[in-house]
Amino acid sequence: MKTTIIVIMAVVLICGTVTAGEFSKVGTAGAQFLKIGVGSRYTAMGDASVAFADDIYSMYWNPAGLAGVYNNELAFSYVNYVTDVGLSYIAYARTFEDLGVFGISGTMLSMGDQEVTTIDEQNGTGQMYSVSSYSLQVSYARYLTTQFSFGGSFKYVREEIYRESANGFAFDFGTLLYTGLRSLRIGMSITNMGAEMKFDGPDLAVNYKPDDEADNENYDGVASRLEVEPYDLPLLFRIGLAYDFAFGPESNLLLAVEARHPNDNEQQGALGAEYGWQDKYFLRGGYKLNYEEETLSFGGGFRTHIGENTQMTLDYAWLDFGRFESVHRFSASVSF
């Protein structure tokens, strides 16, 4: 009875969150690279992953799922994002008996060099600058009971534009409950909880001259510094459900639904499905609700043993990105 009540409450919350309307908050948070999902399995399913992520990529989606890692796992993911932007992710997790699972990961966003332009030289100065962002993360998870796990992460975040940079710290927390109603799971997570970040660097130092002294060559001006507004991290709350339908001993269909409450946008949601054959071959699809550009996603995966106790998984995802055409994602992981 208690589990049934929990499930009903979760369904009501998901439905209410997705349909709720509010004013747009787009552009009110920075470090947007933290919102780019990793692990092609999950992005192919519309990111509806908080209730079933149980491998090394759960460090991103829901750190409680990291408790499902056995022994060691190593993973790499690459996102061929829009406008020549690339995002790389690498992670390692290990199980320690009687302690839980620990993991570390790094995320790096980069793009090609761009030419500096000024008001006087709008076609370019010939000088180039670069933009990059990255985060380093440490995660921990364990089972409190056979049906309930929790996890948390601590991350360092840095963004760089030319010679200016911003640094910050953030925390993630998540829970995963196996309800006991067959394979039904409920997952919840909150990510990127942290203080505001603010850019600083040598180019913010300027020599200020009042308008009435602009043409006075004998006035040297005043050493000043441009004031830069701080910005929030992209805080995100997720809640979702996942359920497996078995069609014989070798065929399985996973369905997932998720609601999201971001601090820099309206309420959003996602639906995802994965069909697996012999636990080796996978076809996936997803759909995102209330997104400006992102909608449909598809993908597939392959899992095989490459040794007696070593297993490799390869995944691919394609995402329709509206006016920005499409995005391709690749990921690989090895458990040993």
C-alpha cells in the first residue's frame, strides 16, 4: 500500500510538472555545457533517464544509479554538438566492498578559435581567441536497502573566454527506489547546486575618461575595472518512472517518463523507450516535451564480452535539433 501511494504521487507530480505553465526564464543561468547529456543510451531515449540510469553514466543523470556498478567500469562519450562545438566526457568508477561505489569524471567543451573583432575593426583584428568550459567531478553511491540507493557528487566547474575565466563548485544528489511492483522504479535527482559564478581577468581593467575629457590629451584617465554580473549555475530537478516489459527470456522493452524543473526555463518532460534482444542488441527512441529545438531522438547499441570478465558496450544516438539540424553522439564503456 505504501509503495502504491508513492507511485501515484510520482505520476501526479510528473503530469503536473510537464503541463504547468510559467514565464520563460531562458538566459538566466550560465555554464550551459552542464546541460549537455552524456552517454548515447540515455540521450537516444530523450534524456528520460533519472529512473533507470544504473551504470557509469549515472554520475551525470542520477548519482544514486552509480550503486549499480559492479567491480570496475570505464567510459568515454563524445557529442558532435551544434555550430562546430564538441563535448568530451571520460569517467571511471570502482566498487569497494562494504563501502559503496566511487567514481570520477571529466567533461570538456571546446570549439575552434575565433577572430577578435572590435568596434573599429569589425572585420577582425587578425588576433584569435578561444572559448572552453570543463568540469571535474567526484561521485559516491551505495544501497541503503536492497530496493533503495542514494548518491551524491561534488564538481569543480570552470569557463574560459579569451583571457577571462570563471570558477565555481557544485553538488548533485539523487535517489533511486525499486518499488517492489514488478520492475517499476522511481528516480529523483537535483543537479548543479552551487553558488554563483563570475568572470574575471586582465581585460576587464580599463582606462576611464569622462566624456568631457575624452579629447584632452593631458588627461591620463583613471584606472578602472569593468563590473561583471555574476550568474547562476543551471540547477535542475528531475523525477521519473521506468518499467520493463519482458517478452520471453531474450526480449525486453524498457519504457521511461520524466519531468524536469530547471531554474532557467519552463517545465519540461521526456519520454523514452528501449528494446533489447538477448541483452546484446538495442534500439532506442525518445521525445522531449516543451523544448525550443530538441524533439525526436533515436539510437542503438551493442554489448559484447571481450574477455571472461570483461564486457564492452558501444552506443550511438541521433537527435533532431530543429533549426540547427541534427546532433550525433557516440559513447563506449568497458566493465571489468
